[in-house]
Amino acid sequence: MNKILKYIFLAIILISTCLGFTYWYSKNRSIQAFDLSKIEGKKNLVPIAVIGSGPAGLSSALYGARAAVYTVVFQGDKPGGQLTETTYVENWPGTKKLLGTDLIDQNRKQAEKFGAIMANDSIEHVDFSTWPFRLQTTEGHEINALSIIIATGAKPKLLNVTGEKEYWAYGVTTCAVCDAPLYKNKDVVVVGGGDSAIEEATLLASYAKNVTLLVREKLRAAPAMQERLKGFNNIKVMLGVSINKILGDKNNVTEIEIINNKDKSISKMPIDGVFIAIGHIPNTEIFKDFIALDKAGYIDLKNYQETSQRGVFAAGDVTDNRYRQAGTSAGDGIKAGLDAISFLQEIGYNEIFFKKIQDNLYDPDQDTQVELKKLVTNKDLDDLLKTNKPLVVEVGAEYCTSCKVLLNSVKSVAAKLEDKVNFAQIDLDDEPKELKERFNIKSIPALLVFKDSKLVGRHEKQILSKYELYNLVNNLNTEE
């Protein structure tokens, strides 16, 4: 019996030793794959590249920069993410009540204070099959990243019903923060039964005449959110219904066809606007060939915040199909930042190495910008159209973060091409009533393009990059 126990004990020791050696070997082999000598001579280096600028991205950038690691945040076409499309945030630890845009601004400034760099650019292609990891931006920059933190969040789901695409930006939208002021004294519906749907409804109630919340089954929102509805006399809730069709007069939404999910009866409702708030899809399309995703498309984390690809980390809603809170996203971002720092230290990155590569670091292109002429009345526009130049007009507002991205791009392109084309801005904060009616402005951001005094192009709910704008304007000048 003693001999048997002795052999068992020796077997356990042997197995433990083998497992320990296997772990040590695999880990060190993995680290050796990230050979810092491969970096020599490469340009546009970024030790920590953060893709996304919501709570997760900004928190990870804060920790990266605070650890004295060169960190660049690629803000994307919607800086700040979904939090900029909400009103007041009441569940951020340590803050009683703060606008979503102000909270993001506060976090961004804190990260910048410690040295994080904000790039007004988006990542459109990635290659994790080689290291340094390669990133391609919409502005045409090739980035060599030593580590990556994915914080791209999620995008709203759509209904996929008749009329949705046809009337997109002409009465159909997913952003009440952006578009609510355009529906003053109008009748609108909000589709959805979760927290975000109630958030949209209560915001719209301050502008619209009547708001109807269309809920497929029952309200799923938190009790505190449902309690908010009691403070608004102009919000009505309809349970057990769905939109079957969105109808209009070719210019605007005029009514919707509603189906009762129990008896399948169909009815129509006159309406001016449809706001969709039925959930989100993770923004992972460009990563699907390089890292593991779950069935719903969310990033599958393998080791804390690390993805299936060593050196690539993820945080926030892009990994979270359950909580989807700003606070949990920020916590994930902190962990991802710490994990990225630890990874860099493991492969030998330190202050001495940083000094060797600092002349080859990526520096976001800070384009020269010009201020745009503001148009408030029809006369302002008509006077500008009398010139022989084509005209490009940005339409936006101060409260719209996506508008700011488009505006910055237009200002940069204007600095290069203002001798060939006129550039102007319609700011909805200036109450340009005549222009709003003239161009039936229902959604922002928007871009209006004129040639020979005629409107020849219109882009709505679309963020054109500087590269796309530059090509658009150049083509405008070469067209016969």
C-alpha cells in the first residue's frame, strides 16, 4: 500500500513539473514572438493604440498615459460613443447628475492631462497576423501598434421594415439627442422597452407634442427608469405592438402601420417621427478574421481583458452583452489599460527602448483649419450662391458630437480648397428657421452640396472623412 502511495506521489510531482514547464515554455515562446528588434526602422509606431473613445476607451487611455506609455486614441466618427447620445447620467460613481457629453468631455480632458493623444480619425482595416499590429485609418495613415485596446462599443439595431430605409433621416432616426429639437410640437413614437427607449422618450417629451412608446411585449427598463415616465403627461405607452410599415409622402414620414402581436390586427397611426431604440450590435466587423467572437458578435475574452490574440485587448460594450453600463465599461477600460501595460513590460518595453523609437512615433495629423461662414437666413445662402464657385454647407449643432467630427473635416478640407470652392455652415443653435424649412432638415449631421446655384448632393446621418470630402470637392470641380 505504501509503495502504491509513493508511486502516486511521484506521478503527481512529475505531472506538476511537466505542466509547469509547458506553461513556462509556452509563455516565453509567446513573448519571444514579440521581438522588439522587429520594430527598428518602422514608422508611425504606437505603443498603446486605443480604438474607440467612449468610457472604456478613455479609461484605458488614462491608465496607459499615466504609466508614461505613449497612448493614442482613435476617436472614430462618433467621439464619446453612445454616452454622448444620452441626456443626464445619474449612476456614475461619485457624480450625482451630469450630462453624458459633459461626462465624456471630463474623461477626455483627464486622459489628455496625463499625455493621451486624441486622433480625429477612424480605423477601417486591421491586420493582427503580424507584429507590430497594422492599422489603416480612414485618412490613409498606416499605423504600427505594439499593443491594441478595442473599445469600439456597439451600434443601434434597426427594424428592417418597409419604409425604414426610404425615410431614414426624413423622420426615421436612432438619436433623440441629435434630432429631438427638430420635432418641436410634433407627434413621434419611440420603439423599444428598455432603458434607452425610456431615455429617448423622456428627452423627446421636452420638445414633441406627444410621444408614444411602442413596446413589443413588456417594459424591460429598470424600475427607476420606468418611474421617470410618470413625470410626463405627454408620454403614452402601448404594449404588445410592433411597427409593420413606415409610410410617408416621399419627403417625410406621415404615418406608421402597427401590428398587434396578440391578435395580429393592423392599425395606422399618423406620426411625424420614428425613433428606434431596440438594442445594439457590437462593432466587431473589422476584427472578425483575427480574434474570437461569440455567436452574437461580441469579443470573446480569453485572459482577463485579453482577446484570443496576444497583445490585443478589449473593453466595454464590445465585449459586454449583459451589463452595458458606462461604469462597467470604464472599469473594463482600466483593466485593459493595465493589461496592455503589463504585456509591454513582459516583452521588454521600457523607458530606454522608448527613447530609441520616439522619433518614429505616430503623430496625428493636425490639419490647418479655417472658420466657416455661418448661414442663418435664405438671403445668406442666396448671396453665397451668386458666386461662380460650388458651395459645400455643413449642417449641425453644438450638442451633436458627430456634427463636430464632420465640421472639423470640412474646416480642414476648406483650408486646402477654399480658393476653388465656397464652404459654409448652418448651425441649428442659431435657429435658421427659413433654411430648415427650405431643405426639410430632419436629421443631423448633414452636408449640402451646390453647383451652379443648384443643390446637387445631400449627405445625411453620414460622417464623411477628410479623404472622402477632398475627393467629393475635387470631383465637383471637374464635373461638366
